[in-house]
Amino acid sequence: MKKLLCATAVAAISAAAAQAEDIKIGVILGFTGPLESITPHMAAGAEMAMKEVSDSGKLLDGSTVTPVRGDSTCVDAAAATAAAERLVTTDKVNAIMGADCSGVTGAILANVAVPNGVVMISPSATSPGLSTAEDNGLFFRTAPSDARQGEVVAAILKDRGIGSVAISYTNNDYGKGLAESIQRNFEAAGGKVTISTAHEDGKADYSAEVGSLASAGGDALVVAGYVDQGGSGVIQAALDTGAFSTFVLPDGMYGTVLEEKFGTSLDGSFGDVPGTDSPGAATFVEMATAAGFEGTSSFTGESYDAAALIMLAMQAAKSSSSADFKDKVMDVANAPGEPIYPGELAKGLELIAAGTDIDYVGATAVELIGPGESAGNYREYEFKDGKITTVGFR
């Protein structure tokens, strides 16, 4: 009888081992390009979630998760598409956490994800145009659309008593969509946009652009650009000429690199970035600090949440195949169910395996609406004594 029991146990162990997989998730972000100062923290957030799940041994009969990085460049659609193609065809990733910037995200979605049936969850692509992109139910984002950010920026401007602004935006899908949303909502609230004009990234001098903005005037200059590129160049030119002293800085312009570049010159300037004051946000920052990266950096929490949703959806579908788990992402992201926070992914996996519904709240108070995008929570910040200071949440 003992021999029979041992044989049965060995068979059970073998069966479990046979079902376990090495699941690969692509992490495609702009490791080079205009957001290269924040993407390492974003990748670290996503990869922390993957390690948490792998270490738990709770995913799909003990499967492990391996991140595979690809460089989206943020701005080069051809390079981003090639990088994503390698992830899918050569590395055989089961899903993609990314991309980051809206233009390259749309290119990867249309040219790689949809043709190959691969789920993508972007933590930071915010163009309103992505809400209506053809995606075959494969595309989600833990960052809110800029249609929502435009409402938030307009509300901040109104509450601060600013009656007129000039807008300088980076000349791509992200910049255009955000600038249009800000202008539409600000004017609807009674504000005046004196000029809204594009700037190109990669230039050494932005004095000509700032000259046009200065001629139009305004109580403040909205810079809808990238912190590591033309956006900072526009700020520098405006400070050098004295054209503007107050800057409004949406999510693409958020980063501690501004403290290093401009210090107290930005005192009184303000902006917004996706974020919440939920219990999960504080827990995530603690986890990030322990892991050695900056948890308050832009879109780090959204990156953790994007990776977490992929793995929880796999568990709910009992499959690592995108074709199977794409229909489970909304289920695990939203109520009803047991709330799951950062550091509780093992608990979430166990509950799902037991047939219990979960509501993944995560680091950013996740709630997916409509076409699978975040409902939209924002942290308002301002510069005081050369440092970024949180003002509140909207």
C-alpha cells in the first residue's frame, strides 16, 4: 500500500510539474528617447509584480514569469514595431506590458498585437484616439485617457484663478490630443487659450517657438511635452527670455529631473500626473523603496498594475494564452469581489483558483471603463523651494 501511495504522489507531482510553464511577458518601453529618465522605474514596477507572482508559486500550477524587455524609443514607430515583433515571434511572449507613448503604442497594437492576437496593457499611453482603436478586445490601459486629463487640467487652472494660457505641445498623437483636450475644457470653463502650437523634439534651441508664445501672451504656459526632450527645452527658452514664469506641466512633463534642471526657477509652477491617495498607493511606494526604485515616479504604479492584471487574468482563464485570458481582464479589474492590493498578488491568485471573485484595486485604484481604460485619478503637484510637492488628488 505504501508503494502505491508513493507512486500516486510521484504521479501527482509530475502532473503538476508538467502543467507549470515559464510564461514570458514583454516589457516594451522607451528605454531610449524622450522618457528615458522615467522608464527604468516603470519597468521595475512591472517586473516587481512578475517576481512577486513567480515567488508565490500560485500562478497556473506553479508557473514562473519572466520579463523580456524591448525598446519602444517612445517616438520611432518603425523601431517600436520591430522590437515588439521580436518579442512576439522570437521571444514568444504571452502578453505585452506596454507600450508607453501613444504613437508607438498604436503602431504596435495595429501591426503586431492584433495580427498575432497578443494582449497589450499600456501603463502610460494616454491619447484619446486609442479609445476607439481597432483592437479585437486585446488592448487595455491602466492610465486614463487625456480626454480625462484635459478636464482635470482645466479644473486646476480655474481653481487657481488663471484666466488665460498659451499651449506648447509636442508634435505627435500624445501632444495633439492632450492640447486639444485642455483647450476644449478650459474654454468651456470660461478660460482663454491665446495660442496652441506644436514644438518638435530634438532641437537645441526653442527661442523661436517661445517668441511666438510670448507674443500671444497668457497668465501661464502649458507645456504638453516630454520631460527629457523638447518640453524641457521650451521651459529653458522661456526662462532665459523671461517670457513666462509660471508653467503648467501635465503628465509627460512630470519627473524629478526637472528639480535637477531648473530648481527654484519653477517655484509656483504646477501640474498633474496619474495617481491616487488610496491605501494601495502608499503600500506600493514602500515596496518600490525596498526594491530600490522610485515608486512616486510617473506611471510606476500603473506599470505594476498592468503586469498584475495580465497575470491575474491568466489565472482566471486557467490559461496563459491571450486568446483565453483577454476576456478576463475586465473581470479581475473591477468590482464585485475581494479587494486586492500591491503585495497581495498571491492572495488574489489563491482566491481566483478557489472560485472567488476579486476586485483588483492595486497601486492606482484600478477601475477599467468603456474600452478597457482607467477611469482616471490624478495627483496635483506644484513646485516649492525647487521640489515637487503634492497638493491633492482629483
